[in-house]
Amino acid sequence: MIDVTLNTGAAMPQLGFGVWQVPDEDATTAVAAALDAGYRSIDTARVYENETGTGRALRESGIARSELFVTTKLWNSDQGFDEALRAFDASLDRLGLEYVDLYLIHWPVPEQDKYVESWKAMERLHAEGRAKAIGVSNFSEKTLGRLLSEADVVPAVNQIELHPRLAQKRMRGLDAEHGIRTEAWSPLGQGKDLLQEPVLAEIGAAHGKSPAQVVLRWHLQSGNVVIPKSVTPARIKENIDVFDFELSEDEVRRVDGLDTGARLGPDPDQMN
Ligand code: NAD
């Protein structure tokens, strides 16, 4: 497993496990399988309604807290200074943890215009050491620019939709300019038709790897943090078995060629 260094100085595993759409009652089994397979970073959110099941797996694993990297997120309806502080306490309670490694604003929701206020609360949580790092998700050039002009703490991470069909070259460049690490959500394109692209199978065959593993390798070699999701034990293992091969420069370029700019999720500047 490879770590990246955040602008706080903390190490974050470059590959983690996402639990969107995993029901709370299944989250404990899925997260336990991921920890067993060697994942140490888990990405949840208040709106996924599985912080309780996720936290249970973390505690029952017996793995030292310092070895784990736990991310959760502030939901849109909890934005605002006091609301964010309360929502954070509730998330920590459900997780059964004393701190999280990363707390993210899930969506900027420009229309409600509360993300700067919310960020001020996150800065307090960071100063208190209860959120070791704070960051954002789904921030664009516009919303990130505004946040940076009002922030005391530069976000450690911007978690955005990012996969070969939506390579986000410009946003990744902007994040990097500010020392913000780009984290890819839906890194496998949600397992939909992206994984059927013949070029991924061809490259995979040359390495004895699957299309999903080729995509994850493309992310790692592009410098992205990735958090693939699966509830299938064999796929959970497959998705972390990507540290024993490397794509050539030509293979990276061929995967780069899949970029059409097509989103699976909403445009973050429009999402309310
Ligand atoms: P993903 O790109 O990780 O795809 C997951 C799906 O791909 C699985 O449900 C499965 O159908 C398929 N899959 C997984 N492994 C496979 C394999 N080895 N071979 C073939 N198919 C495979 O999609 P995701 O869950 O949307 O994104 C990952 C994580 O990102 C989420 O769980 C969540 O933690 C995070 N996320 C964040 C946001 C945000 O707004 N911040 C939005 C979406 C997702």
C-alpha cells in the first residue's frame, strides 16, 4: 500500500474503500472484508446512513486506530456553523470514534451559500484535533476559489467525480496548484460500461489483470487517491491487488484517450 502526504503532513493511503449505497446492516461485513484484504482507509458519509455499521467494523477489527484512516462528510442539510458542529458530533457518535482523519463538505450547494460558514466550523474541528484533516468534495474552480479567498486553512483534499471518462485535468491542476490532493469518487465509473471498453481488457490481458485493476492503476499512476466500492469479497480483494504491476507510458496514454468529459453524477455547481 502506498501513502500520499496531505498538506497537514499526515499520511493518507492512496487506495481506500468507499461504502456509498452499502446498507448499514451490510456495512460491517463489507468493511471487515476490506480491512481483512488490507485496506486501511474507509470513506463514508452521514448521508450514506452507514456510519454505525462502518464504525462497528473498525472497532471490532482490533486494528490500532492510528493505522486506520477514516473519512466522513458533512451533508448538505447540515451546512452552517452551528449545524456543522452538531452534525460532526453526531457522526463521531455513530462511528464510535474520538476523531476522524478527514472531514469533508460533501457538496458546496452554492444556492444555499453556507459553505464558507460550514468551513469555519470545520476549521474549529481541525484546531480541536477532532478532524485531523479537513477538506471538500465536489468543489469547482468557482466554489473552491471563493472558499480559498475566505479560508484560514487550505483544504487537504477535494474529492470529485473522476475516472477515465471524466479525467478532470483542469480541476486536478487547480487542486495541485494549491497543494490540495485530488481524490477520485466513482473511480471505476460505478462499474458501468466504462469497464467494457476494449482497450482496458487489452491492457489488462498484457498484465494478467482485469479492466478494473487497469483503471485503478491508471488512477494511482496519475497521482489520484482512489476509493473503489464493492461488497463482493473477491472484487474487494481484486481492487487492492494493484501494487504488483505498472502501466507503461503508452498504456497510460491509451487510458487517457477514454476521456469524453461525461459525468455520471450531477454538475456540482448546479446541485442543490
Ligand atoms: P465505483 O466507481 O467505485 O464503482 C463501484 C461499482 O463498480 C460496484 O458497485 C460494482 O458494481 C462495480 N465493481 C467494483 N469492483 C469491481 C471489479 N473489480 N470488477 C467489476 N466491477 C466492479 O463507484 P462508487 O461507489 O460510486 O464510488 C466509490 C466511492 O466514492 C463511494 O463508495 C463513495 O465512498 C465515494 N463517492 C463519493 C461521492 C461524493 O459526492 N463525494 C459520490 C459518489 C461516490
